[in-house]
Amino acid sequence: MRKTINDLIAVVESTQPHVVAGGEARQDLDRFTARSGFALPSDLMAFYERISSATLVESYQLLPLAAWVRTGAALQGPEWAESEPPSWYAFCDAFDGNYIGIDLATTAAGANPILDCDHDDVRDRRVIASSFTEFLTEALRSPDRPFYLGADFQPITTVHLPYNPPLTWLRREYHRWSVDPEVGPEACRHPGCMRLHVHLSVLCRRHHFENIQRLPYPFDD
């Protein structure tokens, strides 16, 4: 028989290290909704009304609501917050530099997909459960290792993300491209461009960057 969210909360309360939610649990939920623009699904709301954080089977740290941030920010820092959808929040630290996220924009089928947020892969997010209840069930059922890392695990789907690095990061990371001298004497071979080419390329700074990086040139020259 499938356990309800209340059954699963009782298991966490009786078997896993956790912090009991205080008298401001409702206010914490309201503050998160005001900050994010999204309400938690009912199963997560029920959990956080009783438990403010928990460590599950030594593999997952369920974060307090105040520590929830956008998935991009969790993985790569605050300036990357806009690199992933605004409804995606990291709610669980997987202890390996990666996080588990949730899509708070409920689907037409009533799902709130749970996402494997791998810091080594900024373009793909595996959907590993259709709800927090399903995630919690599988996590407690597999104490030896994260269930979604098993060789026979099949994700529900994989979401492909456009590569969307922040402009500030691009400018800092690729500053050398903005000062690479355009030595010529031949003109850039990009159609219609009259600038000179840079050393070791037949293109100018702008078009060499865009050709190699497949991103818009981030500098103003």
C-alpha cells in the first residue's frame, strides 16, 4: 500500500534526524510564497508545517525554506539564478555538490516534477519523481545510495535547457576576447564585416567569439 505524505512525515519524525517546525512554520511558508511568487504543493506544505529541515538516510539534506534558492543559483552562485526557469527551486542538498530541485509551476496533470540538478551538466535536468511524496518514498526506500543514481534507474524524462550564462559571468570569464588585437591586415571573413581579423583566426574579435562559443558577443566594442 502506498504511503501518504502524513505516513512519510511520521517515518521521518521517528527515524531520521530532523528539526521540528516551530510556531512560525505558517509564516515561513507565507514568506517563501511572497519571495518566490509560488506556493508550495500540498504535500511539501504539510511536511514543512511539521518539519523545518531533515537529513534522510545520510544522503539528502532537506533544506529549511529560508535556504531555498533558484536551482541555477544553488549550483553555480547567485548570478546564475536567471539561467534556469523561475519556478525551479533547490530544496535538497545531495552532499556531492549537486542538488535536488522542484518545479513549483504545477503541470496540467497536477505534477510538480522533482529534478536531479547536476552541477557538471548545465544543459540537462533529469526528472526523477513526479512529486515530493514520490521523491520522499523512494529516498526512504533506498538507504544505501541515492535512488536516482542506480544503474537501472530510468528518469521520467529529461528536460533540455538552453545554455544561458549570465552576462556578468561571460564578461569576466572571457575578458581576454575583448582585448585580443585585430592585427589583419586582411578583413574579417564574416559577411559584411570590415574589421580586421585577430591573430590565429580569419575573423574579428566579435565574430571569432560567436563562432567558437555559439553565444552573442558580450562586449561593447
